[in-house]
Amino acid sequence: MLAPGTGVFFRSPPSAASLAGDHRLPARWGCYHPGVRTADFDYHLPEALVAQHARCRGTSRLLVLERATGDVRLERVTALPALLRPGDLLVLNDVKVIPARLRAERPGGGKTELLLVRPLGDGSWEVMARPAKRLQPGVWLRLRSGAAVPLRRMNEGRWQVAFEPPLGAAQMEVAGEVPLPPYIHREAGPSADDRRRYQTVYAQQGRAVAAPTAGLHFTPELLMAVAARGVELCRLTLHVGPGTFRPVQTEDPRDHRLDTEDYVLSPEAAAAVNRARAAGRRIVAVGTTSCRALEHAATAGRGLVRPGAGNADLFIVPGFRFRVVDGLLTNFHLPRSTLLMLVSALAGRSRALGAYAVATAQRFRFYSFGDAMLVL
């Protein structure tokens, strides 16, 4: 077993055949390599490697993948300041996770789970319901505090639901719980520690129903060490939705429906990104959410990153030409997922999956509460 932080490299140059899906095409929405298939992003992961509990912040392992060579190095996240260069721009998603999972009881005593997706502007919410077929319009559900009334059925198991009292921040804290991903199991429900750890230390605003998990590794001290290195930091806000967990079920990724996610990029953040690009400095996104927002803003701005609000509907797969992002700090993602496809688009599919094979062999922890990967 190789110890993290030893500087040991794994060299596994990909063959020409394995790189057949890694060519870059001109940037446009939906840009992809014609040979890309969902099965190309499958891999075997022992269930024991799915992290069920978070480690203390700042103690996770870090796998570093060099884009140019395919070399893989094992470190700890505390090595991040040394791995970045003075002048790099590190972009964080400061969205706040809300207690978006509501447990409800139907009039006959049956249980229903509601996952908040987005507010609809009139006090009601779009929610994912399970089981969705048991809900009926106008039939009230009892919550831990207050009540919910389904108004109308939407698509894909979603409903428009009103709440009494209205579901403001205070009511949500009482009625809801932290929306842990489906692969994290809690028989008694999420704990107080889960609520604390499933939130970045720099979360400020927004209504995410899933955490931007790459940011969970940071401590205030690590952020200060990054800044002391001469790395510039800026923030954006992307409201992470439940679609982030949805695996691609279709053979051709183009047939998969990607949920849009709202984001806001401040004028200050947009200016910082555009300055870094103009100066040729590296831009490193913390998480796939930051990456997706930046690339969408650059596409909408015809090359320049445009400030303001947007709806990210950019499906990034191998073949996509990145306009902004040079590096990515991320966690290890589900097989056949849009997030793994995004990582593969930046790193190259064979190199990304080769790095995942090293992580598996070295017993890295996977998914939201797991270890981290840095692509540079």
C-alpha cells in the first residue's frame, strides 16, 4: 500500500484506441464525440468504499491527476496550497444546503417523502414525492411541523405543493432534515453532525438540495493557506438540484434529460475570471457545479464570462471545448453519471477512469463524504 503524500506516481500511458473518445470538438451546446456511449463511463466500485460518514474537514486523501501526462499522485487535501500556483484563481460555489427533505404522513397513515426542488414564486414548491402516485390533489399531508397540500401533478414524479404555515427558512428548519444522498444510509435519519458536515464552511446563500461536495474538504485554515500561497479566490452561487444524483439510463448520453440549475455570478466574480483568462492564469473550479456555471456563463457571453443570473443546462461530455476551466477539484462520482462525464471531458475519459482504478485499488473513499481528486 502506498502512503498518501509520498510523491509516488502511477504512470499508465493510454493507448491510441483507448483515447478514441477524447478528441476535442468546437464548443457548442450539446457538443460531444460521436463515439461516446454511457457504458464507457461505467466502473466497478466495491460497496465498502462508499463513504457513509464524513471525516474531519481537511483530513481527506487527495488523488492528483496530471492532464498532460496522465500521471497520478497520492496526497492529502492539506497539500492543495502547494499544488496550486501563485496567480491561480480558485472558484468556489458558496451555495447553502437547505433542510429539503420532508417526511409526511397521509390521512390513512401511509408515509410519504417530499424533496424540495425549487420555489415556484407563489409560496408553493416543486417537489419530488415518493411514492408520487399516492398523492392526491387537495388531500393534506401532515408534516413534523405544519402541513403540506398537493396542488397538481407535474412530470417525473414531481408535484406542486403548498405549505401551511408557509415554508420559510425558520419553518423549514423545524419541518425538514438534511437531504443526504440516497447512497448514504441512516436508519434513524440524519444526525446533527450530518447537518453540520453536509455544508461547506463558506456556505452563504441559496437553496441547494445537495452539497457542492468538493467544498466540504475546506477548513478556514486551508482557505487561508491557499490565499497565502498567492492564489486568488472568488465565489459564485449555483443552486444544486436533485438531478446531480441521477445516473444516465440511456445508451446515448444525448437522450438523457439534464436538469437545469440556477446560478448567479456577481460582477466582481465575473471580472476576476475574465482578468485571469486575459492574463493566462489558471482557473481552478472547486466542484463540478462551479465548473458548469463558469462554462455556461462563458458560452452565454460568447467567450467572456457574463455576470448575472443564468440557468445552466450545459451537458459537458468528452468532446466539449472548455473556455474557462483549466483545473478541477472534485470528489469521486457515480458510475454512468453526468458528473463523471464532465470530469472525463476535462481529463480525458481513459485517464479519468484510470485514475478511478488507482483510487479503488488504494482504497480511497467515494462519493459525497469521500476523498477528493484534483485534475490539473
